[in-house]
Amino acid sequence: MKEQTVDKNQLIFRINRVVRAIEATSGLGELDISARAILNFIGEAEAEQRALNVSDVVKGPGFGTAPTVYSRLSELEKSGWIKCIPDPRDGRAKQVLLTPLARRTFARMSTEARKVFAAQRS
């Protein structure tokens, strides 16, 4: 039983190491923790095929005050991680989407994590 726990812990650390390396080489690691949390929130919504507006992100789980979140969204957009477009359902709102750069980066993390997991199982 204890051996399985060690293997799971090793797996977690190996995946974490791979993800950190991709963050460093992609530029994602240059973002502060709040901006990365917001980016993950947007990515999770896209993965679940849920559309997010800027207001959804502002009301998100503990990202900070509205001005802080708006600042982080602006930073993410300027650095090429997200794009804000008019919401087709509500012309007053802006929809928030990952850019191809962000999608490629997250896909690479996922692929590499699966490789580590597969290697651990063999």
C-alpha cells in the first residue's frame, strides 16, 4: 500500500516538473499567479464548452477586486494568451476566449503529462 502512495507522489512531482518546464519555455511562467489562475479558469470553461464573458471572470472564484481582474485580463490579452470579442448573445458584453497560443500550450502540457503517466504505468 505504501509503495503505491510513493508511486503516486512521484507521478505528481514528475508531472508538476513537466508542467513547470513548459510554463518556463512558453512564457506562461512570466505571468503572476492571479493571471495564471484566471487563464486556467477561462481554459476550464472552454474545455467544458461554456462561454465566458468578462463579467463572469470578474465574478470568478476569488480573483480579486474588479479593477484587479480587469487589469489581469488586459495583461493576458496584451501578452497574447486571451482575446476579448463582442458576445454574439449580448452586444454590450465581451466574450473571453483562449488564443491559439494558449490552447497549444495547454495541449502540450496535457500531452506531456499523459506521457509521464503512461511511463509510470509501464
